Amino acid sequence: MPESANLFARASSDGASRPPRVAIVHYWLVGVAGGEQVVRSLLKLYPDADVFTLIADSEVARKVCGDRKVFTSYLQKIPGATRMHRKLLPLMPGALENMDLSGYDLILSSESGPAKGVLVPLGAKHICYCHTPMRYIWDQFPDYRRESSTLVRWMMSTFIARLRMWDYLSAARVDAFVANSHHVARRITQYYGRDSAVIAPPVDIDEFQVTKDVQDYYLMTGRHVGYKRIDMAIEACERLGRRLVVTGSGPDTEALKRRAGKYTTFVGQCSFAELKTYYASARAFLMPGEEDFGIAPVEAMASGRPVLAFARGGALDTVIDGKTGILFQEQTTDALCAAILRFEAESHRFEPQAIRTHACAFSRARFETDFKAFVDQQLRPAA
């Protein structure tokens, strides 16, 4: 029997020498993004695990979990739940606590929306991979409230104190936290009073390639929401007369288009093949927002392209100033303009293959090796 299996057997709640029962708890399965990539890796590491989530879109669940059965909460029965899942936040603590995890030896929660608040069996080990403490109830609450409808603002104001208290107290149910960046580790300490290991999330580095066909445009990708500061990228490129390509869509798309001038092109939602081409052919990737980790800039670096990033959040873990990109210290259009001009003056310093080699440190294989080693260490009986 492999050593990891021995560790699991010794950790089993009834002490019997049997394969462990593993439950993976993910906040919701309504789209495929960084959190869902983590779930894919967890299922590769623990192929017999059962998956629990608050709400699931059947097509998304199939993409992430294959033919595996996905157990959902009672929120799944609400009409339109997959579309308005965030508005159901006040109901989520109760839904999580009603999930039946009896008989499981290891619970792996994937936290960004609420997931860690499940009630685990006595003697089971609960390890939480935290993409971030919920932004919309902590530091970014004012932004989310301001951008919400009147009804949602009322609900948020009514329930926010109780949600924060529940989120804080439910952190005590976790035996060990893993953060996806040092930035998130600091947020876990600030909001939950807990320490955490840091293991960067998986990025499919081998999907991206370096090309010599670099074209004359800068790139921004991702959902069109305020914290990504696409508006700043537009303003900087319009001011400097530099071409900017913006992929994706979101609630801010129309407002951003109204800000754009002749140098900005919106290409909308594009295929993965198209996205890879945009990455590889861009002069550089722009990241003026503060990300918890930021998978898109790593994908850009896997394509050999530099990243010009605001020096906060996950960028400090992934971008090496002067080698794989440029870090600018103030989140202003002036600072981004200066970073673009500095990059253009120093472009000869950025070697595509060296940038890609750096990105390989964030591969899926590296994540799976590091996360499995961490879990095994947590399950090992104390000396």
C-alpha cells in the first residue's frame, strides 16, 4: 500500500485500514475559471472523491467533473439559481451546514464564495484551499453594494453583519488553510486570524506557446468588472496612442466602450484558440487591477509575453520587475503610462523563452505535487 494511503488509513475516523472517503466542497459550479481548475486537479489527485457544491449548472459540472455525480444543496431547487447565485448569499450558510458529509475522512473545501462552512464529521480532517476570503463581504463590500440594485443593496445591508460573523466563525472549522498567493494569505490572517501555507493555483502552461509573430498591440482579458481597472488601460493607451485589444465581456462592457477611442478594440468572448493567439502576439499584457492571484498574466507569460502590472496582490508573486514584466507602484493612469513607456524603452531586456521558463513554476503538475505533499503532511500522525 502506498505511503499516502497508509497516512489516510491512519487518519480514518474509525481507525480501520480502508481507503479514505474524500469529499471536495466547491462554492458553486456555474462557470469555468481558476477555482474550477483547482477542482479538476483535486479530482485527479483523489479520483474517488465525491463533489459537493451549493449550485451547479449541469454543463459546467460535466466539463469540470466529467461523469461524476455532483451533490448540490437545496438552493439548486430555486428557479434561476445558476444565474442569480450571488444574490442567494444570505441563504448559503444554512445550505452548507445542511450538506451531509457523514462518513468522510478528508474534506477539501475550495473557498472563494462560501464553502469552508460545512460541518465535518468528528475526527475528519478539513483542509481549505482559499482562493480568497469573500471579497463582497469584506474589503470590497462598498464597491459591490454601490454597483447592486436597490433590492440587493437592502439585502446586503441587512445581512452583512451576520454574514461576516458566520464567515469568521466558520474559519474555526478548518484544520489547515492553503492560500493561492501571499496576498490571500495576508487576507486570511486579517479576516480569520489564521495562518496558511501558500501554493499557487494550477495553470495549464503547455497549452501556450511562444511565437515570433508579435504585433503592435497591448492586451487585457477577463470579465469586465470594476476592480480589473480596464478603464485605466483604455485611458492610458488612448493617451499614448497605443493599440489596446480587450477580450471578454461583463457588466461594465457598454460603459467601457463609451470610454474607448480609436485605439481600443473590443473583440468580445473568443475561443480558447483565439485567446492563445492574442496572448502570444501581444506586445505585453496589462494588469492595472489588484488580483488575488491572477491566472491570465501567467498565461501571458507562458506565451513569452511580459506583464505590466500594478504592484499589489498576486502580481507580486508572479511578475519579476525588469525580467518578466514591469511593476508600477501607483494605481493611476499616469503610472501605467510611465510603465508602458519604460517597457518600450527596455523591451530588449525581455526574453520570451526566459519569461516562459518563469511561468513554468506555476504549472498544473507543480500544483498537484505541492498540494498532495501538503495534505499528506497534514494527515501524518503527530510525532
